[in-house]
Amino acid sequence: MLWTLTLLLAFLPAGRQTSSYLEERIMSITRPVGSSVIITCDIHGNDNYIHWYRFQKGQDPQHLLYYNSISSTTVVDSRLDPEKYHVYEGTDRRYKFVLRNVEESDSALYYCATWAPTMIQPHPHLY
């Protein structure tokens, strides 16, 4: 039996952002276990750090990574496998979040967020 999982994705504006705008979109993606998923986040503004979070039913929100658009660097949370998650910048400040080798346990709500540089922490965590 081929298992699939569904990822519910939301792109929500950050509550205290000051210099950018994120397009709010919610969509559902279903992929076979073992495949990859690419999720797009559109940023309208000048913020250089894009964060990705995962919400799973019955669990606390989890910060997955952030992307530094100045150095084109993905910084994955130290508790996670850096081979599983990656971000790259496409055209017109459209960022692509890649989730590789999806498993049933990856089924969740994912979202991107950004803040003004003065509000950023080197390794932010949401608890």
C-alpha cells in the first residue's frame, strides 16, 4: 500500500513585522511518502530573514529553520536533520522551502514568517 501524506500550508503575516508583507495563502498538498515537497513563500519588503515553522496537532509549534537572504544561507534548527530541509531564493523575493523524503510524521501546518532585522534573534525558537 502506498502511503501519502497531506501538508496543510499557511503563509501568514507576522504580527509585529514592520517592513514587509507576506501573502496569506492556505493550501493543501498531498505527496507519496519518500517524495519531496516544495512550498513557496512570497515576501514583499526588505526583510532578510525568513523563518519556517511547523504546527502539528497536539504539539507545540516548532521552529524549523531560517533563511538569510543576504548570504543565501539556510540555518536548520540544531535538533533537526539539515539534509531534510532547505530554502532557496527564486525570482522576485519568492522563497522555496524544500522538505525532502516526506514521512507520515511530516503531516502538519507549515508557515513562513519574517521580521525586521532589529527584532531578529540569532536562533529564534517558538515555545
